[in-house]
Amino acid sequence: MHYYQFNIGDYQSHTSHLSETEDLAYRRMLDWCYLHEKPLPVDPAEISRLVRMRTHSESIAIVLREYFERRDEGWINLRVIQEILKVGIKSQKASESAKARWSKPKDANALPTQSERYATQDTLPKTQDTKPKKTTIEAPAGVTPGTWTAFVQQRKTKKAQITQLVLDSITKQASLASWTLEDALKEIVVRNWTSFNAEWVKGKPKNDFMKGLI
């Protein structure tokens, strides 16, 4: 993606302690992740080459430890994943809207005849609510807003519902794996899973998740 929303106040509140070089490294690393929509390489030396800061490996290592998480496929940032998912959802909705407009018959805007109006009018009393009400599940206790938002957006992208039954199942499997629900939801987002199973992470050491999401 060639564009992402940048919250200046949010960024400054999380990075005011960084040196000039560390701040520059962080911005370039974020830009690279957004542009290529994939994790940074595992090797910090390769990262320093990609962001054109070959002589600043120490600054890059500091930024990686504080704002990124090392996975098998490379270094990831949960906020980057969250924003990419958000853009994907908007693009999908725009595409569906365009398809709907162009698939209309040529006379779709013509006024209906009197008989058509009578045939399609709602015969139920106006006071009766015939539409099912949507239920919204709040973030479970112990799950940070950033993780929950990323999880919700990922489920929307995959057109998968979020029900209490789904959360109960993930919570149970996370407990069997000795993981917190927070860690399990992050794993689902990063791996792009639709569920979580303790066997899938058996023997896998838990990483220290980044402390400050921006």
C-alpha cells in the first residue's frame, strides 16, 4: 500500500524518548512494511540495507526490540497489520459497491408502476421491527483495544462472525496452550487464522509482545 493514516500525536507520545537516528530508523522500517505489506527480514543487517541505514545497526536493533515482534517469517508490527487489514476492508467494500452499480439493468432507475408498488409494499404494521438486530461483542477482559480492533478487522476481511461461542473456544484452547487470550488473538491475526488450537502452537515459545502500539 502506498498510503496509510499517520497519527502525529499518537506517534510522538510513543517515540519521544528515541534518538534522532532511532526515530529515522523506525519511520523507514514502518514505511517499508506498509509499502511491501510483509514483515521485515529476520536479519537486522538485511533490514539496515533495505532502509538505507547500513551504519546504524544498533539503532535498528533498539527499534526492533521495542516496537516489533520476531516471528518465523520476520519482524512484524501489529499496528501495521491492523492498518493493512483496514485498507483491505475498505477496498473490498468499494469493489462490491461498484459491481452492484454496474450490474443494475438499464431501466433500474425507472419509476415502478402502480401495481409494482402495491406488490412490493410492506404489509406488516409499521411498528413491527422485522429486521434482526445486530449484536456487538465487546472486547474481553485482558485484551487490549489494539489487539481487539485488529482481530475484528481480520474477521471482517475473512467474512467470519465473532460470536461468544467462537471466543469461548479460543479462550479454552489458549488456556490449554498456557497462553493468554491476548496472545492467542494476536497469533490469529498474524497467522491469518480463523480459529486457534493449542496443538498448532505446541512447543512454540511465546515471544514478548511489543509494549507500545502506535
